[in-house]
Amino acid sequence: MPLSRIVARGIDFASIRAEFDLNDEFTTEAMQEADSATDRYAKEREDRTDLALVTIDPPGSKDLDQALHIARTDTGYVLHYAIADVGAVVEPGGALDRETRKRGQTLYLPDGSIPLHPRELSEGSASLLPDQTRPAALWHIELDVNAEPVSWSVTRALVRSVARFDYATVQSDADSGRLHPSLTALPEFGKRRMAAAITRGAIELKLPEQEVVEDANSTWRVAAAVRTEADDWNAEVSLLTGMCAASMMIEAKVGLLRTLPPAEPGALADLRKTALALGIAWPDGAAAGEILAGLDPNDTATLALMSEAPKLLRGADYAAFDGTVPELFEHSAIAAPYAHVTAPLRRLSDRFTTEVCLAISADSEIPAWAREALPTLPDLMSGSDSLSNKVDRACIDRTEATMLEGRVGEVFEATILRSRENKRAAEVFVSSVMTIAKCAGDPKEGEHAKVRLTTVDVDERKVEFTFPA
């Protein structure tokens, strides 16, 4: 079913900023520190501006945390991954350090971001912008022919990005055989890493992602977020680096991990039951990730099953440790230990985990400012993650309600994502307006059905349908 160009005019995202007390202004002291920031480790850096690093980010991005170069070798692959060295330019204990600890991460709204760091730093002097020499934490990862890592290290270096790409451009270049030389091995690497993830038992959910976009005539609409294979290949670079970082910290018995407990047996049983009800085969011994990865993304039953799969991924957390590795140290969706280290311009924790990894790799003392911060980070990051999710949902819900205002009573084709269960209402996906909403009545999960729009409240950000129409 084609997506209609349903748009909404005059959406006030400022009200959401006010509701969640979001402020993109920094204190005078923090701004002064950002403006005068210098590289504290300038004399220690290796000059690696010889590496033809490139960046891959959404169009228009300026806060560029990562730049990569990947090449085939006689024994497999070698990956160089440069991460903005924020720990070298933010003064420990200073005004900017204190401010970033309050924020936790950059928040993205449809009409602009609330940055973790002042834009002068995150989009300027610390960003890995093309044709600019920048301080970085440079990961060097050697991989075998199956793209499994065999050795890794990270050092402070000077780097220089030679090109900036977005995902669509990388995908187009890959399809036409004209990838930048620094990326020619990326598709093969990415596909092998994705295959390895399924073998490990990783779980990846491919639900249609909603995003609020602005049209040329200043109207807003909810659309399906475009995701290419290049997105997945690039994500595997970050995932691999985070897995290597986690291994380093576990061996050294100090650091910060991103954790997720194994799925509850009941959740797995429920997912299998739903799959069978939808006519999806689930052979004995097959893992959930294997089943989900093998589904046709365009099939209605796939959408319904994917909407149930998040039950497998409950309990995500951060685990800080120093001296004793936590009992839960793996991330079950990745099926391996994992740490955030690749986005320090946009995520607070990565500044500290990167510093820990640099010290471990150099066999030197971890700076006290980084070590002492570790126990405080789980609460800070969990709080900012929660806020980010709430802001994202509020922006989408308000846009959906504004788009559909005045259309109460209309009938829409929908996919039933979830049937009614006890007090929980059914949930439907209306692709023509890219809306996921509650539905009164008792439609059957996984089926197509006609539903009627019965409730729209812009102020409450509420949309509801009814079945039968």
C-alpha cells in the first residue's frame, strides 16, 4: 500500500521542549571552555593523517564522531576506526564537564537538536569534519577471512577525514561498483559480520521506524525512516568496536558495559506461540534471532511478529565495575559483551569508556577523573535514555495527531500488530499515514482489517481507532 503524503502544518515542538525542560543554551563558563578547548595530549599523538578516513552519517550531520577505513588483507581485513577524542578537550571537573553530566546525551527533535556539547565543539573543533586535522582515539582491528577479530588496540592519533558520505550515497555507490577506495571492503565485511551475529544468537528487530520530516513548504509529516544495507554495514563497524572495547575492559576488570539479560522463557514461549498462530514455521532448536532474520520484511505476519519480539529485549542497563566483573556482562540482543565507545560527541558515557580503553591499550594508569566517574554513569545514562525515548515518542505522537486532526470518522486499511489482551488494547499500524495506535475492539493479530478513526486529541497527543470499522 503506497504511503500517502499526509502532512501537518504549524506543529509546535517548542511546547515539547518546554514540557521536558529542554534547553540548548550552555552556561557562560561552559561556552568559554568550549571556545578555548585545546588538545591536552597533543604531544603524545601519532600522526595518522596518511589514512584516507571517511565518515558516514545522516545528511546534514555536523557532529561527526567516527571516521573509518577498511581494507582487505591476505589474512582477512584491517579496520581503522577513528573516534573523536572528546576526553582530550573537555577539562575534567570543569563547567563543561559538569554540564554534560546533567545532559547525558544529545536529544534530537524534528526542528533541531539539544546538544550534549556546545556546537562550537561538537560540530566544529572536535568533529571529524572532512579536510580537517583532528585529535582522535584510533582503533586498529585485525580480522580473519570470516571478519572475526583476532587483535585490536586503540591509541591517540591525529587523523584527517578525506570525504563525508551519507548512507544513501554509500548504498548507491556500492550498487554501481564505485565505492570510495576506503570503503570497498565494507559491504563484504558488513555481510559477514551480520551472518556471524545470527550464528551467535543475536536478535535484530526490523520494525518500520517512524520519523518526523519537514517538507519544502514547512509542513511536517510522519514517514517511514529509510534504512539501507549501508546503514547495517556501518552499524557493524560500531558494534564490532564496542565488542572489542568490552573485551578489553572485562580482561582488565574495569569499565562500563551495556547489558541486557537473556529473554525470559515465558517471552520466548509467547513469541513462538504467536509465530505458529501466524503460520510462521519455527523448527525445533531454532533461535529467535534466526527466525526473525529469515522473515520477509514485506509480509504482514512479519510485522505482527516483530511487534511482539521486543518482549525478548527487556531490562537493558549499564554495568560499571572496578575490580570484579559483574555477573551479567553480556548484551543478549548482541549475544556478546558490548560497550558504548563510538559516539562521545553525542553520548556522555563514551568519553569515559574511551579513556579507559586508551589506558588499557597503553598499559598505563586510567586517569582518576575517568575511573571515579564510572559508578555514576549507569544512572546518568539510564535517565537520559529514558528522556530521549519520551521526547521521540512525544514528537511522533503530536505529529500523528496533528496530521489526523479533522479526519475522525474516516476508515483506514490497517495491519493488526497485537490483539487485545486483558486490559491492553489492540494495536494497529496504518501505513497510509505511518501511524501506530491503539484500537478498540478485538481484531485478530497479523491480519489486514478496516478500522475507523474515532479519537484525535492534539494536546494529549492521542490517536485511537476502532474495529470493526
